[in-house]
Amino acid sequence: MTTWSNWAGLERATPARTEQPSSTASVVAAVERARAERSTVKMVGTGHSFTSIAAPEHTMLTPQGMTGLVRVDRDAMTVTARAGTQLKHFNALLESAGLSLHNMGDIAEQTLAGAVSTGTHGSGGTASGLAAQLAGFELVTGTGEVVRADATQHADLFDLGRVGLGALGVLTEVTFHVEPLFCLEAEERPVGWEELLGSFDELTSTHHHVDVHWFPHTDRALLKANTRVADAPETASPPSALRSWWDDDFLSNTVFGAASWVGARRPALVPRINAFASGALSPRTYTDVAHRVFVSPRRVVFREMEYAVPREVGLQALREARRVIEARGWHVGFPVEIRTAPADDVALSTAYGRDSLYLAFHVHRDVDHTAYFSTVEDVMRSFGGRPHWGKVHRRSADELAALYPRFEEFVALRDRLDPDRVLANPYLRHVLGA
């Protein structure tokens, strides 16, 4: 039997059946069979969620046969792709067409369906989340019906289902609003803790995208500030091959990987490792096409929890998280990531209805995250935080219903589209109710 596991190795499942559909019709057949058998079916992605949101119970569908570009509409400035396409391949296809997404996160291994369904996001911009950039989608519901949804057809499904958690249907196609290919000027530099907090509002107002990594047990952080520029893509000035290898490959992956491996086994060394790593940061500025600035290679495997708190209390939540880390005496070897997002209208988006500040907490894959994550999660809850759907958290349906004004509407839509819970798994039963 095939065993499924996610990237971090936190979740595993052994489905009874594995299929690789190559068309919407074959997805329909799998769903209808599961419904007739009174079993379940789940399309998996690349496993980059840290939760079991994609874990299959009975039938596992794999995405490799559902990839590629479907159409480019230059009049509407939209691009449609099959939902199993990985974001990194989608970015390359867009660049070859002279187009770009407005915003994205720093990992591009996910399938489009997985990234959209879990609320994957970047930082800043006018839309941070991938779901907020959707123009439409096609899915197969839990009854086997094929539905195309956008702002004009099945608008209720489009309105509620852009972050769908895989609970409303199996996504087969996704359509994004796109822009002409553009460049970003990337400024990376070390910054002190108090300087960071004192200038954070100014930084986020003067740069389009701000991403900060604070090193616990130090007063140092790495600031990444990206600003849109008018430079034509062909005139971009990216880092040299040597500098890119040194910063993004050797230091960020090889050296950091070795250091975090040592820290996982010798926790007492972590403060000195962090002091060395943060002290070795050096500034650089370059210009490149957007997706090559947004995305970074991530080969060091970790575990992650991320919360979105209201923007107005975000820095207060960060200070409290630092206080708790220092008071508990943990040895935290991974930086805490700090990002922002404008409010959006996506019902289950962590930024729904409010400007947000994201705080992401990581540990090496070999480190027990339980005490660290659960205690910091309590801090985030006290500030009204919403957990990322694809990252470690303990929140249940009752708690989540209080955080999302349209939660009950979403659950009612799920009842209509998947009345027999063909698309369910333990995670969805926990966060949405049985």
C-alpha cells in the first residue's frame, strides 16, 4: 500500500486506493464511486501543509495528471491553469507570457489547489493571499457535480469557497487575475530589535512588501523590503550567480541546515548559533522579476505554526511572544517571521475583514514543537489570532466559528455540496465539525 506523508513528516496516512486522474471526468468518477461506497476521497498536493488537511482516508488522488496551462485571456487579464500545477511551474509559464501574479509567499512547491485552499499568502501589496487574486475556479463537488464559479456564475460558491479547505469540492481548474510582468527592487539588511519595532509602520508604508525574520535570543533581525520599480524585466539586475549561490544556497540552506541540525541535538548551543547567524547577515540590494524575489529555496525541513493577529495589536503580540520565549527558557533555533496583509473579503481567509500581521514560529523537524507552539498559540489567541489552515494549530470548529463572521455560511454550503462528507477527513471534522 502507498503511504502518504507531508513534507515535514508530521502527518501520515495509508489510503486504501490511489489514483492519478488526468481529467475532470476522472475526478468525477472517483468521487461518484466513493459516494456509492460510502467512503471518502481526497486530492493531495505536494504535502507542504503542516497539518493533515490533505490526508486521505480511503481514496487518494494525486495531482501529477492535472497540470498545465489552460488559457490566457489578455483582455480580462486572467490566466487559467489546471489545479495540480505547482506554483513554481505556474510562475515560469506566466513569465514566458510576460505576466505575473501580484503577490505570493516564499515557497513555490505547492500545487495551485493546495496553496489556494489553505490560504497561502505573501506580505503587503494590495492583495496578499493567493485566494484574493482568484477570478474563478472549477471544482467537482461531493455529489460529483462539476461547477464553474466566479463573480457572475455560482457567485455564492465563489464568494465563500476561495479558501475552501478541500471541503467543498476537488479543485480541477483555477483562474487568477494577473498583471504585466514586473520587477521588484529587493533590499535586504540586518536591523536591530528596537529599530525594527520603532520603524515598522514606516517600513510597511514606504515599501510594497516587507518580510522580517527575528532571531530569538538576540536583538537582531533580517529585513527584506521589496518595492515595485518601473524597470523593464530585461533590464533587471539580479544578484550574480556567485552571490546568489552564497546567500541563498550555501548560507541559507547548507550552513543554516547544519547549524539547525546541531542546535536540535545540542539545544544549549542555540543562543550562540543564533548570535553567530544574525551577526553574519550582510546587506544586499538587487532588482529582479517579481516571483524570483518573492520565492526562496527552502531545503531545511522544519515545523511551523503561524497566526494572523489584527494589525493594530500585531507588534504588541510580537513583544509578548518574545517575553514568553525568554521567560520559558526555550532554545529556539529558527527565526520568527513577521509579515503583514491588507484586509480581504475571502470568507475563510485569515485576513478576512481586517488588516493583519502574521507571526510564524518554526522549529527544526527533529525538535519537539509541542510546548513552544502550544504556549505561543495561547498568546496569539489572547490577541484574537486566526491560525493558518495549513500550519500547526489546535483550534476546533467552535473556536474557529467565533473568529470568522461567515463561518456558519461556509458550513451550510458544505452541507449542500458534500452532504455525505465524501471529501472529509479527520482534520476537516475537527475544524468544521462532523
